[in-house]
Amino acid sequence: MPAIADTFIGTGTPLSQQGFDTIAGTLAVNATSLWALLTVETRGFGYLADRRPKILFERHVFHKRTGGRFSATNADISSPNSGRYSPLGTGEYARLTRAIALDRGAALESASWGLGQVMGFNASKLQYPNVDEMIASCLQSEDAQLEGSSRFILDNPALAAAFRAKNWAKVAFFYNGEQFARNQYDVKLERYHDLFEVRGTPSIDIRSAQARLTYIGFDPRGVDGLLGNATRMAVLGFQKARGIPMTSELDDRTMEELRTAAGI
């Protein structure tokens, strides 16, 4: 399993309506609250364009889990202090790969994974057999990633209660740590919640199409569930390449062709 898992490339199936509704019901929160959390944590999508889960490698966690024995020579991936994140999602995997070469288990436990950015060291507490199994589930689908997020939330009754009450400061504290205000996580959660209340929540169908377009090289400039100009241009490019009517719309024919092209 390690040789397979360490490629970190899986199916990457985008979120389904059934998967979203199931978790919203499990957590007893409305759609706007759940979308706010997902948007703030991973900008609304759990995968990179190459289908690897989005991650954030935490050097201070790696430092702690390895007793600081690598910090003197590898300060960018092992340090008592957080930071030194890569501006590119792929760059975080470069950092993770270097950490794996030093201590694989600690490295995997020191990254946050997928749609809800659950830390690897939580795997056993959240009833996964081990961190490899948690990551393996993240590779397959956003539904599985979201289910992992629900385990994390429900494992902390105070967090679950704050989420249901829309107490964003407490949600941010439990989800992002005591320094949450430095990055305005609470403010972002409240503002996205209010935005979705006014504008409506993202379309999962559009979002799934955007994910598939991303995977096959037609960049919609984000996976946000909104059919904007960038997404329409990506759709047009795909339709032209497939030899189907160029409408810029996500009609049934286009959606089926996207599923076929992406293999999911």
C-alpha cells in the first residue's frame, strides 16, 4: 500500500448532491453553513488538477512528531513555528515528499487532507485504521472527504454545537486553532455564510462539470459551482474538441461527454 498511496493520485470523484445532503443531515446544519466551511477551508474543492487531494503541510506538527530531530537541517519542513507554505498546491506535495523521505508516518500525519483539511494525526481518533487508510479514502471522492470532515466535527461536541449555532469564532477556534483571528477565519466563515444566504449555494452539477473540465485540461478558473464566463469558455473549448454543438451550456449531451472524458 505505501508505494501506491505515495503517488496520492486517485479517482478524484467530485462531490455529489446525495453525499452533501447526507453530511448536512448528519451534522444537523443547513447548506449555507456547510458550504461556508468548505469554501473557507479549501476554496470549495478538495483536489488539485492532477486529482491529488489538496493538502497543507504543517512543519510545526512535523517538528513535534519527530522530536525536532530534522529541524536544524530542514527548517522549511520542520520547525517549532508554522509557515513556509508553498503558494502552489503542488508545492505542498514537494514539501511532503521531502518529509516522507525523513519519516514517512510523521510526514503523513503532519498534513491536512482534502475538502475539510483534516490533519493526518487525527486518523485513529476518527476511527480510520491508520493514516494510510484515511488518505486512501481522500483519494477516491469528495463524498469520502466530506464524511471524514463530519467525523472530525462530531468528535468534538463543542465544535459541532458551535457549528449548528453559527458561532463562527468558536468554529474557527476549534477548526483552525487559537491563532484563527490572524487569518480572519471567523470573519470569512460568516461572510461566506451570509453570501450564500443572499446569492444561493453553489450548484453541485456545475461544480462537478468544472472539476471534470479541470481534470482534462480545460481550465474553468476555479471549481465554485457558478457558470461564469471562464467556465463557459472552458465548456466551449471542450465542446469544440469533442465535435458536439458549441452552446457554452452544460446540457445533457455535454455533461455526459464530460463524464466519459474524465472517466468519472
